Amino acid sequence: MTPLPAVGLLEGRAGLRPSVAADLDGEDLVLDGAGRVTRLRGLPVPVREHLAGNGATVGDDLPDEARRAADALLGRLAHLATNRLTLAEHEVMRHEGTTRATGYTPHPPSDDDVVRLDRFALLRSREDQLVLECPRSVHRFVLTSPEARSLAAEVAVPRRVGDLPTLPGGLAAAELLGHWAGAGLLERADADGTFRSDTDEVLRQWDFHDLLMHSRSRSGRWDEPLGALSPHRGLVDPLPAVTDPRPECARVVALPDPPPWSGGLSLADAVRQRRSVRDYADAPVTLVELATFLHRSFRDRARFDPPVGSAEESKVSRPYPSGGGLYEHELYLTVRRCDGLDPGVYHYDALRHRLELVDDDPEPARAMLAVAAAATGHPSSPDVLLTLTARFQRMSWRYRSIAYANVLRTTGAIYQTMYLVATDLDLAPCALGNGDADLSARVLGLDWLRESSVGDFVLGRRDAADVVAGEPLAGWTVLGSGDPD
């Protein structure tokens, strides 16, 4: 990592991040940080000894050739390296690159410039320090000094640079702002007073939380540990694959076994005919149809219990794919009408193929169904609302950075599985784009941080007057079937 160029009174010094442990093992340098251990061989003796003894900074006591070698090494280890920006040995802030392309050129603004933090910038606490970062940038700054933290608060709203106070030690605000601007975390207003992130046709269509999650849940722009790292192994027990029966449930409804799966639609026909249906027949869905739908789309079809003392996790298998085979989802049903089943809110026991009554009070069910009807854009309530929840720690015990993204990916796989099964059963299916997480947590008796709704699906009986699934509605043109000749 090449030291950052000086801007005014600030001086940049490269080194290892404070969170990285550097130790010698014979002639190797072993770095432990960012969730992984890196062993470096063949380093020049002065470089490895210096980094092991004084990794926080590549100091002036290194010969020029060794210093260049150390800087080049840190450039290849961007996820472990930092640049300390100092004022007369006082650290003002630290720069960290989140990719190997860590370089930037500071661009100090003029006194007449109006600046603010990028619309997507965020400040968060990390290891007892305030961190400034932005999903549009591959740089972050650790604000280790009061002056850096106060300046970040000042430019959270548009400010004329010349009106900002001089920082302690005679440090001009423009010197710090130049680093943030060069790294893409600070915006200058255009002549008309607008900022690009507010007016650009692409940026204005991104919501803050969407862009943040997109940038953080895939590798390439992010230096935090990512993947199946089991970060809590040995510290926290993993959640079991199968939940215990709900002890507080007032009643258990044994579901009938489905009829033999023979005849019906082919997979090709089910895929071709699949579509969302929001209008329902006068007659309700039956208990046999509902039980068959649940059995074919969500049941536990196999179970693995590891041997006593094994480090392996318990597992189940279901009809849909799940990230890491963890199957963290649970399924709840809010039943308005079903021939053979009383109205109420139920939990589906996927192992035992039965329903556990959660609440038979009509008011909570009515509230859940009203939210679902609003999400479909149709006034009629569905026969059955299926609420998908996730036991988050089942996934986050295994995965870093991508746990919630994996939950949503699996939710999509469940949606498609439910669509295809419902299409084969000639039911009216529709996945919903929104649900009320707080309402469902209250109704279902869940701790929002442990288990919460992540998807909703409504089901009913298809109206006989409805067009055949897959046939075009008004204004639509059927394209090539894609069937082989």
C-alpha cells in the first residue's frame, strides 16, 4: 500500500491494521486478521522483522529499498493494510481500502465549494471507533480523532467549506475533506446547488439500504470475511435443524397424506402455465388440497442426526434448495376459509406433517389477511396466507456477510416451488412483495431478531371462469413456446 500523498499538514503512513496480528514463524511472517491466516514466505529479512515488530506503521528506520518492498507487500494485502493520516505524529484518521484498487488522489475543495457526505455514506461503530464508508466507494476511513468525527457531523448536511471551523492544530477542514472527496465519500454541489447522487438517473433509483446490501453481500467490493466461515463455532451452539413442537399450542391438526403423485402436469407444462392468480372461486380450498400443497412444497423429506460428539450439524432435506442445506425457514398459515379446517393461525410442523394452532382469535388473523390483500392490490382476501419466517441464527452461525442474502435467495426458491406445486394442483397462487414484519412477530409470538417473516404467499381455489394458466390476457402476445421440435 503506497503511502497517501500529503495534503497540507496531513502525512500518510502505510502499515498493517491494528486488528491484524503479525508474528514470525521461522523465516515466515504469519498474519492473522480479517477472519483468515496468511503465511508469507521469502520476504526480505528487514521487511518481515519490521512488520512483525512494528506492523502498525512502515517507519523511516527502514532502508529505502526495504520500505518500497514493504509498501508493495501491503498493496497486495489491502484487506489487512491501512494508511495512517497524521498531524505531527497525532493520528487524525486511518484509511482502509476494501479492494486491491486502493489508490486515490485527494481533491481538497475550495472555500466557495458547497459539500456534503455522499447520499449513500454511512457512519457506524466498529471496534469502538467511528467508521465512515459508502457502498459507492472502495474506501473507508476510521475516524480516530475528535476533529475527524466532528467534521463528519458538520458535512452530513450541505456546508460551504469556507464556513467550516478550523480544526485543532491549525488543520484546515479542506485537508480532511480532500481525502473524503478523492475517495468518493464526499460530494461537491453543482452550480445550481444540486448533488449528483440526487439527480443522476441511475443513482436516484437506488435506495440506500438496497445499494448497501448489494455491495456487501457479494465479493469484489468488500474486504470483510465472507462465506462459510462458521465464525461462532465453539462459542455458540448452532440451532437444530428441526424445531421442537410448540408447547403452548392449543390444538394439533394431523394432516392427511397426499394422494400418489401420478398424472398431473409435466414439469414443462407447470413452468409454462405458472402465473400469479389473485381472484378466487366461491368454493374454498379443501384440507386435502392444502395438505397436499404443504407436503409437496415444504415438508421435511429426510433428516440427518450427527453422531454424539460429532462437530457436524443436524440437517433436513426439503423439496426446494437452501443455502448450505441449512433450511432455516419455518411456515405459518393464516386461514380465512378452508373446507375441513377451522379459521385461525397455524404453524406447519414440516417434520410431522401437521398443523399446530397458534391463535384462533379472529382479530389477529383478520389483520394479517388485510395486509396480504393490500399487497396483492386486490380487495378480496385469500383463502390462506402462508407466512415464511427465517431462524436467522441457523444461517448466520455458518455464514459471514451473506447470511441474510442467502435467506432471501432461499425464499425465492420456495416461492417458485410453491408456484409449481399450486399450478399442478390447479390452485390460485401468488407470492407477495411485502408483509408486515412487526405484525407477524406479534401474532406468531416471535422474537424479531431470532425469527421473523421474510416472505408471504397467498393461496386459494382458482375461479372456474379464470383463463387457463399460461394463456394470454388482454394486451399480451404469446412468444415462442421454447419446446423442442
